[in-house]
Amino acid sequence: VAAVSVRDVAHVYGRGGSAVRALGPISLDVPAGEFLVLVGPSGCGKSTLLRLIAGFDRPTSGAVTVRGEVPEPGRQSGVVFQQPRLFPWHTVGDNVGLALRYAGVPRAERPARVAELLDRVGLSGTAGRRVWEISGGQQQRVAMARALAGDRDLLLLDEPFAALDALTRERLQEDLRRVGHETGSTSVFVTHSVDEAVFLATRIVVLSRRPGVVTLDLPVDLPRT
Ligand code: ADP
Ligand code: ADP
């Protein structure tokens, strides 16, 4: 069963004269374990598609399912935005632990799970640091750990590295590729950087802003390190 299924999905914001056709119609299956990258120009509907998969919005027409279910925010997937959106005055561990609490993980199990999640994103030993003390790149790693909390094996990322400097971005891309390709999690990643797409993706989908233009769907078969 596909991790994500998008069937004849179109999305329109607003009504009547102010209606904005934002996406589609588009159909897409994301098999489990795939690292799908959505690319395309600004305004082509990338964020909209991600929001529909996250369950933040319901599509105007068509159907989105995640592991066969209608998506609910925070249930099947974790989302990483361009800005990390953490609690800055709390510790790194508390930020991740809170996500585990929301996911229903018993208190006694949380410290070990926090350590394990931080280890996965390259942040071992930082649980006691305050968020405001760590760098922007480290904060984005915390956001990734939080998104993976509670066995949500679908990671949705909306230009997560766009605000970072080039060196930090490259490090995070390498680590995210490792997380995505080694742990068997499924990822849908939005970017307008073709370079980033080619580095991360096992498959690239190119959206167009023009209705009726065929969406390009490219399997990527690059040597993996
Ligand atoms: P992308 O992520 O590819 O830049 P978006 O999904 O953000 O594209 O936007 C697609 C289109 O929908 C754009 O024309 C955008 O202005 C419009 N749009 C996005 N969100 C809203 C919203 N909440 N209300 C109205 N229009 C929106
Ligand atoms: P990003 O490119 O980082 O996703 P955007 O500026 O495209 O940020 O969008 C930020 C938020 O504003 C999103 O929730 C998007 O849906 C919404 N948005 C985008 N375009 C419009 C629009 N024309 N009208 C209202 N909301 C919009």
C-alpha cells in the first residue's frame, strides 16, 4: 500500500471572483521508503500539495490518503517548515519530548526516545541546551527530530534549508539524505533548488503553474553513498 496516495486532486483557495486555482488536478502515489522531491516555480502549488498531505486542508476535489487514511495534522506525518518554530526558552530535549507526549508516548519512555531521535539527526548530547543557545542549523535539526517523534514515518519538509547558509545547508542535506535513505522513512520535500532535488531525491516531480501542462515525473537512479 502506498504511503501517500493523491487521486485527481485539485485545490482552489477562496470562492467566486477571488478564487485562486492553486493546484492540479494531479495524481501521485508515494511508495513507502521513497524520498520524493517536489520542484517547480513559486506559486505552482508545492506548499499546497504538502499541506493537503499533512491534513492542514482538505482538497477542493479528489482525495488524499496517507496509509489508507484521511490525513490528520500531526497524526501520520511530521512537518518541517522553513522556520523551525520551536519553543526558544525550552531545552532541545523538552521540545522533542513535548512532541512525544502529544504522540502518546509514556513519560518514562520519553528520555530514551528523545536521545535516540537526537542521535538520528546528528544532535547527540544536546538535550540539555536551550533552543536560543544553538545555531539555526541545529534548530532545524531539532525540528526534524520533532517531526519524526512518535513513530510518524512520513516526513514532510517545505523548503526547510532555504534560510540557512550554504555550508550548513550542505551538512543538513547530507544528514537528511542519510536519515531518509537508511531508516526507511518516507519523505516529501519541497524545494525550488534543482541541485537540492537531485542530491536528495529518489524521485523528482516537477509541477507547472500552467493548468493542463503535464507534470514531469522522474525516477532518480544515482549512485548512493
Ligand atoms: P508554491 O509552494 O509552489 O510556491 P503555493 O502552494 O504556496 O505554491 O501557492 C499556489 C497558489 O495558491 C499561488 O497562487 C498562491 O498565491 C495561492 N495560495 C496559496 N495559499 C493561499 C491561501 N491561503 N489563500 C489564497 N491563495 C493562496
Ligand atoms: P513559503 O514559500 O515559505 O511556503 P509563502 O509566502 O508562499 O511561504 O506562504 C506562506 C503562507 O501564506 C502559506 O500558508 C500559504 O498557504 C499562504 N499564502 C500564500 N499565498 C497566499 C495568498 N495569495 N493569499 C493568502 N495566503 C497565501
